[in-house]
Amino acid sequence: MEEYRQIINRICENIHNEIVDFEEDREKIRKPTMVSSEFITNKQQGDWAEDVLFRAINDHSSDVIAVRYGKSDNLVAGDEGFEAFFSKYQEELDTIGKRPDLLLFKAEDYDSALGTDISNKDYHEIDAYVRKAIAGIEVRSSAFFFDGYMQDANRKVEENRRRAMAVKEKILNEYRDLLETKSPKILSQIEGCPIESLDYRVPGYKASQHLKELNALLSELMGCVRALRDRNSLSFTPKDEDLKVVYKWIMTYNVPHYYVQVFFDRMFGVSFCHILELIANSDLKGEKYFIEKYPKNQNKTTIKIPVQDGVCLVAEPMIEPRHYSMRKELGKGRLLFYVGFDGGEARIDKEAFDRLFGCNL
């Protein structure tokens, strides 16, 4: 039977190195020197997302046990000891790759002496134990209500479709003869193609008022079409540098890896293997996955995969956490105020969980 890491390597052979080059050394990260309120709030939210999934698994299963594994020190730039922590963490990334936030163990392989938190153990101390895990889970958080986002996205889609149909009808009823004379190819498209398939260059008519009106309608119609084609979904968002350090960890431990995206009402999971299969198929670019680069993030490649392509792990909306204001005092009396999160609950959909992770919850 083919090993998991062999499967991963076989898929990676088909991924263009412009997306991610697994043979290239990861780019070294500069040690941060300052921390912001936004950074700490995001970290608090991420910690909550990990905790709500951790509790959802362990509170509702006796066959599978979740164990905290990813580095979870609360040190941030400016804290005493942060420099040593950061250097040790970078060394670990180069040695074993990035630890997923959680590990899943079958009950018979779980070591109660180590407990449900091994995040502060040196990797060499728990090497053999980690290899017994049945899954590693990287938990990501997103400050959205998924259901609310989709309701709004669907409303905008319907609004643009209705407007497009109305503009199309106006063009055909009032400007058909003019368009047939000036741009018969555009007329043929508008008459024969579905709205979402329209693709023409707006001519730029200016010779008469009538032509200006037609041009404005053609422009409005294409604006509606572009809006219909826009991605109306929240996404899994692994960066190329993330994939490299996850790949390194998989090559070290041969344990299946997964991403779970946690919103404030839903959570979705996808396998690392499926992510690689998508980006290995260039025909799926722009349909099943999208590649973007952000100047604010040093133009690093970010892969976006609609979360609906994953598995929704909860059958009903989650209970929202409590949130409250907190403060942190830094050197020279500097204060940072941020948001903390506590509580909340998710009830795992057992069938969906088993389908994604291939185990019985």
C-alpha cells in the first residue's frame, strides 16, 4: 500500500514551481520587533478557534482524542524571552517542518501520561508518539459569520442577475437595429449566450446621443456579468510558504494533514492532499482555486480555495463565544488593547467528520 508521503510526493511532481517550489528552501523570516493590537486580537481569535474544535472533538468522542501540539507560547515581540523562543521555533521549522495545531489519536494509541497538551514538549521527546497520530490539523480562524456572508453574497448575485436581464431586454427591445448595424457580433452574443457567458469589449460609442445610451447599457450589462463571475465565497487561504513547512512536517512524520477553517457559526475542513490535487491541475485555476498576491504581504503567493469545496463539520450553527476587552503592558509603559474570546460551542457532524478524516469519531 502506498505511503501517505509517497502520495503527497506524487501529486507535488505535477505542481508548477511558480505556485510553490517544494525543493527550494523556505524563505527566512525576520524576527518581528513590534506587536500590534490587531495581531494580538487575531492570535486570541486563532486560539479560540483551536480550542472550540479541540473541545468539540474531545467532548463528543471516546474513540478519537485531540491533543494540542502546535507551538502555543503567549510570548510576542517585545516580551522577555521572545527572541530565544523565535530562534528555537525557526530552527524547528527547518528541522521537522511546522507542527499542526492539533493531533488526532485513536484512543488505544493515546498516552494519558502526556495528556492532551504536548505543545511545549521538544520535538525529539515526542517523536515516536507523534508518528502514531492518525491526523494533524492546522486550525485557521476567520472573523465572519459564514451564513451571513453567503446570504449577502446570494442576494447580490440575484440583484445583478435581475438587473442584467432587464438591461439585456432593454437593449434588444430598443437598440437591436442600431446594434445590428454597429456590432452584430455583440448582438449575436446577447441574443444567444447565457448571461454569465457574455464576454465582449464595450465599444465606446460617442457619435450620437442614441449611441451613447447604447454604450452605457452595454457597459452596465458587462458590469453585472463581472459581478456574477466574482467569487462569492469565503476561502481556505494557504500561502506557498505554508505549504512548504507543512510538506516538511509530512515528510518527517508521514501523518495525514488537514486544514480546518473556523468561522463564528460554521467550520469547514479540507485535506492537504486535496489542496495539492487542485493546484496540480492548471485547468481548475480560476474555477476551483485562485492565486493572488498582496503587496502588503510582500507579494507572497496566496492560494484561495472556496470553503464549500471542503467539508462542513457542523450540522447546525455554532454557539458564538463571549468577547471582552483586554490590555497588555509593553516596555516603556506602552499599552495595547485587544479583544479576547472565551466559550462558544460546536457540535461536530459525526458523518462529515468521519468522511473527512477517515475515522470514527
